[in-house]
Amino acid sequence: MSTPPLASGPEGTLALRALLGVVLDALAEGDRARGGPLPAGGPGAVDARVRDALGDVLPEDGDPGALATLVRVLAEGAADPADPLCAAHLHCPPLAVAAAADLAATALNPSLDSWDQAPAASALEARVTRVLARHAGLADALVTTGGTESNQLALLLARERHGPGLRLVHGANAHHSLPRAAWLLGLPEPVVVPAPAGLLDPAALDAALTALPGPVLVAATAGTTDAGLIDPLPGIAARCAAHGARLHVDAAYGGGLLFSERHRAKLVGLDAADTVTLDLHKLGWQPVAAGLLAVRDPDDLAALHQRADYLNADDDTGAGLPDLLGRSLRTSRRPDVLKIAVTLRTLGRGGLGALVDRVCALAEEFAGQVAARPGLDLYAPPVISTVLFRPARATDDAVAAVRRTLLADGRAVLGRARADGRLWLKTTLLNPHTRHADLAGLLDLVEGSTPR
């Protein structure tokens, strides 16, 4: 067997060009075979198709057709976020231009743990992260794998600034990654503040802060996972200032509203935070991963400093080579900033804002369609692009069964959320190409699958 070609170097583009044709054909074949938002038959059927296509994972002799075979089975068995009926999660359909940029990052394979592995990528990351942080009203930002890593970093930086006795205070509506990060970092048990109607209550927060001694980190949410709600940030920031508490805002979902002139006012108060989680593989149309943690005080990042002579020797940094180890907890790190930078430059603030406006308008339209159907109940008007609804007079078991029926049949991907003590179906509308008829068709499927 001849030595296989590389993805970069003199022959890399020729090799990739031929292989990309294979990949694109296999993607199209898999999409046609699936014929809907996800494969029918449930986990067993998908596993069987993967088993048959994969065969011997490590055969004695290789199979030149493996690329086409495995890409096709992956596409056939995918939950496709570009299908309008795939609307369960904060799982966006990535823009084609962002996916193309990600290919370049993969082919060149820079690693952002030392400048001599990523000269241009490190310069690009430094400039783009500062701009995005300032867009949120802060000073600098680190690239992360998403909201979970950003939230963990926020707690780590707070602990290093205020000591191991730091107490996390968060609403009952907070993302699970926050209390998990407190556990991971060995912090005291978090204090959970009531979140009536899904929002952190500033008065209850004030009472909790009054009763707590010692350093405190308050975590608010701008875009809850279940309903897309935004905590009252100005009131929370005022309570934090009055009690000397540090403030973190998890804006992994809602941070994308910053691009929209129409909707950015929903994030008033965000710039009062000490740290902010952002995540552009949600309301930013990026391939996973595309997270950031923005910080108000760049000196907080000194806690991440490490010295490894082979990566950032003192004499190298003294000679002007950038020190990248303090920009992440990870060592090997791909240049996820490239796809972000390409998207920002290609669409501009106006283009991204138009996408945000479009999906928010779709959510409003969908909520209106739900409200117009006597057989369905609407939880509340949407704040971002999430809509909760359920068949009227149905039990929670019946609501759960509707969702699983649509999943098993491969006809629709809906999420689930608990609110007001009941189970709701959840749609998270992130596809700007969705049409009125798609929304109506989704509701028809739900009503048609509900036991009478």
C-alpha cells in the first residue's frame, strides 16, 4: 500500500479536492436515505446499520471505500438540524461558510498551545476574542468548547480570586454545569435560589446574600435551556453590587441577541458581569465547538498561567514569542476561532442580526399558531426562540409518549421541559430557512400523534 496523502502541504489540496467529492456525494446519499429529520426505528435500528457498515473496526487490510461508506451511514443516521422538523435542542444548523472554514482549520491542524504551532491562528484568536468580549461590554475572552467549559472556567477564576471558601449562588433555573463545576472544583455546596416562573427572583437573591458570609459568586442566566428565559440582569447586578458579590452570567444561548439591534436590549445589565459565557454553536450558527468565556478584568486570567519549557520558556517569551498556555486549561487546542472570524467577516453584524431576528420571529409565529389551535396549550410567549407547548388535557405520560412516537418514526425531533409542574414539548427554532408550512406541519404531527 502506498503512503496515503496528507491534508496540507504541496499535494494536500489535490488530495482533499478528490476526497471532498466523495464526502459530499455520501452526505447527499445519506440524507436521501434518511428522508426526514432523523432516522426511523430508534436506537436499535441505527445501531444495526452502523454495525453492518462498520464491520471490522481494525481489519488487517484497509478498505479504500471506508470514507464513502461511513460518511453515508453517519448522514443516514443523523439528527439533521437543517431539517425544519429537527427542533428539540440548542443544536443549530451550521452555516456553510463556517463549515468550509472549519475544513481549512482541520487541514492545517494548528495547535494553540505554542506560537510555533499556530502563528497566524494565535494572532487571529487574540484579535477576535477581544472584539467579541468588548461587544458584550467586557475586556477579553478565552475560546472554549462551549457553555459547560466556560461555566467551569468562570468558577475556577472566581475561586482563584476569592479563595476555596467561595460559595456559588444560582437560581433553580440554572444550567446543570454550574453546580457540577462547583463539585468538580471542591467548592461548598451551592445555594439554590427560587426561580418562580423560571426566572431568578432578585428579592430571594437579596435574602440569600444577606444570610451568607464570606465570598460569593452569583450565577444568572440569559437564555435558560428549558424555555429561553432571561433573568432580570439589572436587578441581579444591583444586588450583587450591594453585597459585594461577584457576578457570572451564563449567556450561552441568549448572548447571540447582542448581534440584533431589535433584541439586544433584552441583555441590558450583561455588561455588569465579571464573567460571561457565550456560545456561538447555539445562536451563532457555528459547527461545534465555538464557546467563549468573556472577562471584565484580564488580570483574572493570570490564574491560568503555567510554565512548560518546551512550549513557553522564559527566554522565548522574553524574546517576544506569545505565551499561549494561559489562554486555556487545554494544551492541544484547535483553531475554532477561524470559523467564527470567517462568519463575522462574511455576514457582518447586520447579517448575523438578521438571522437572530428571523428565528425569534419564527418563534413568535409558531407560538401564535399554537395559541390558535384549541387542541394545544401554549406555556408563554417566547423570549428568544424557544416555545413550550403541549396537547391540551393530555397527561404528562401522554406528552412524553407523543415525543417518543415522533422520534421512533423519524418524523420530528422535539425536546421536553418541565414548567409549572407539568411536562411540555419544546421547540428551539434555530433554522432561519424554516417556513410557515413547516411550523404548521409540525403541529399537525403532534396533534395527529396525540391519543384521543
